[in-house]
Amino acid sequence: MSHVFPRHCHSDLPTAVGGDGCYLIDADGKRYFDGSGGAAVSCLGHSNSRVRDAIKAQVDQLAFAHTGFFTSDPAEKLADLLIANAPSNLDRVYFVSGGSEAVESAIKLARQYFVERGEPQRKHLIARRQSYHGNTIGALSAGGNALRRQQFAPLLLEISHIAPCYEYAERPADETLHDYGQRVANELETEIQRLGPENVMAFIAEPVVGATLGAVPAVPGYFKRVREICDQHGVLLILDEVMCGMGRTGHLFACQADGIAPDILCVAKGLGAGYQPIGAMLASKSVYATIADGTGFFQHGHTYIGHPVAAAAGLAVVSELLERDLIPQVQARGDYLQSALQTCFAQKQYVGDIRGVGLFRGIEFVADRATKHPFDPALGLAGKIKKAAFAEGLICYPMPGTRDGCNGDHVLLAPPFIASEAELDEMVGRLSRAVDTVI
Ligand code: PLP
């Protein structure tokens, strides 16, 4: 009997024993196409020799040195590489072990920034509904996924949630994309006014909403307006690119497509590409300077920040992305994937929307295409699709619709950047066969 405390107590999981490019292999030799990179993690696939060699070399040289005493070469080099390729206001990288830690760090940095500026009344964080920022208490409080929050509600921080930018479901037919984007962005202005601008600390959002909505980018102009509003009120903009960052959208950082720069940027998943647990919070020059010129100490920290082996893996991953020109390839393969999905799914009565950017795509299933009405959540479609796809040898990331009926079941696809067109076709074929057995 297993002594592992699994995600689902009554699951009977196969044992993964190997990885080969876009495939995972179980103990019976069955090969699974990793169509979602787990959860948008495995951007380089599963057997990248450069990353494996970098990890081995770093372990042989130095496995761990606590950052209270030392810095390390891989952490310094990875920070330099990230900053050299990030929006120009970002200047410092705070390494952590994953996405929730990155978001948690960002929330605390925003708070300390205002305390050090002599504005301790600034404590309100504004986030969006139907978002996900992680599972630790601060990050879960920021997230707007009703199901994930439900039973922990009494423990959560008080955070305002405004509308997401979710054009498919929420834009009336007679409103232009531009007007819709400005209108929902202006909800931020309204909420800041309600709370009193002098009390608001930060706004946090995913540039492309991942786990909760399934690859939903904002409409053009939305984030520019958000940036303007934040600037006008001295509110920090935190962008959570834990899922959509590190090349997945066809830009190293998703916000680069919107032409805006946040004050704090969170990344994880694709940074370690699954080879090591690593995340990072990038801070602007002025946010960092406020701490450096004030108390000089960020009142935060974890044992494994800046772990040399994780940083060596991250350095090899980002070097691979940049030196092999994988990011422009993500744009091209993403376009290919979108048209393959359209060809296969667009005519199906139960498909409401096929969307996304780069190799970050989502399909939303609806009971009625005209009204966009979701299927009854009691049907448990997402879980059934996940199971059927797994039987077909496909790992994808289906999510149930929200209970409030705001959005339907969807499936998220985030294949490795190395996937060939033929492999993407194979993925779409397996997904189509799986969905056909369920709906
Ligand atoms: N933020 C976003 C946007 C995410 O998608 C996730 C995970 O899916 C997280 C934060 C939390 O990351 P982690 O699971 O590494 O803690």
C-alpha cells in the first residue's frame, strides 16, 4: 500500500518512469503525449540534454549554499539573463521555488514598499474574478477561482475582485473589442476610487488567464489602460506570468505583447521547465531601490531561494529558449495549432470558443453555442475528458466550469515548444477522439 498522500485520495495512478521529448512513459511502457506540459511546465520536453548536463555539473560543483551567506554563479547569471531580456524597468530577480511563492513574495514586497515609503495605510490588493494565483493563503486570497477558494474562505485575506477581461463570454455583440477592454479596465479605476486611492497597494492579474479560464488573453488596449490607471494612483502593477510567461505566448514575457511593463512580475513553471522547482519575482528598479535605500532588508525569505542547482537548470532552460530561437517558433507553431484545432473542433456543436496565444490554447465547451450557456457542472465533463484523453495517451489540462455558470468546462493545451507540426496534429487527433467519447 502506498504511503504517498496523493492529490486525489482514490486515484490509481500509473508510475511515470521516463520522459522522451514530448512524451512521458509509464512503467508498462505506454507513451503519453504531454499536451499540457503537466500544467504548462515542460516547455522543453522531457529529455533535454543541455538542462540535464547543467544540473549534473552544478550538483558536482556545489549543491547548496544558503543565500543568507552566499550568492552563487548560476543565480547571478540567470538573473542577468532574465533582466537583459525583460521589460527595461525590471532590474532585480528574487528567486523562489515555484509560482505560489513568487506571488506570495510579490504581495509582501508591495506591502513593504509602501511601508518603507511612509504610506502604511496602503494595504488593499485588487485582483480579478476567475483568476488563479496559487494555493498558499496570500496567493489563494488573490485568486478569484470560486471553487478553489470556497472551503478556505474564512482564512483568506480581504481582497477586491473585479471583472476579468473575458471577451468571448462577456462582451455584448454591439460593443467593440476596444470599448469592451476599456470598460472592464475602468472597473479598476472604480474600485480604486471606492477604496480610496491612498489605501490601495497593488493590482494583480494574469496577462493570459490560464488555469481558471483556459488561455484567455486580454483584448488589445486593456493592459495599457490598466497601466495608466495604476500610474495615475501610484498603485503597483503585479503581473502573474507563472503560467503564461517564459516564452509560452511567443514572447519571453507575455506582457511584452501588450507593450507594458509591470512593477513586479512573477514567473515559475517554464523557468525550470520541470527539471527543477524554481520560480522568480522580478522587481522594478524603483521598487527595489525603495527597499535598498530604506531598511535594506526585504522581510521575507525561504530556505531554498536562489538554490544553485535550480538556478543552473533555469539558466540552461532560458539559454535553450533564446539560443535555439524557440520563442519565434512558438508563434509559428501556435498559429499552426490554432488552425488544426479550428479544423477539428470548430464545427462541433459543443465547442463555444477556441482561443489563446502561442502554444497556450484553450477550448471552451458549451451546451448551447448561441447562448454560450455552459454544460451542467454536475455532468463533470472536464474530469471525463481528462480520463478519456489519458486513455488515448494524451495529457491535457481540463478544468470544470465555475459553479456560478460564468464559464463552461474547458481544456487547456500547452505542449512543449519542441513539438513538430506532426506531433501537434497527433495531439489534436487524440484530443478529438477523447472528447468524442465523452460528449
Ligand atoms: N499563478 C498562476 C497564474 C498559476 O497558473 C499557478 C499554477 O498553476 C500559480 C500561480 C501557482 O504556481 P505553483 O503551483 O507553482 O505554486
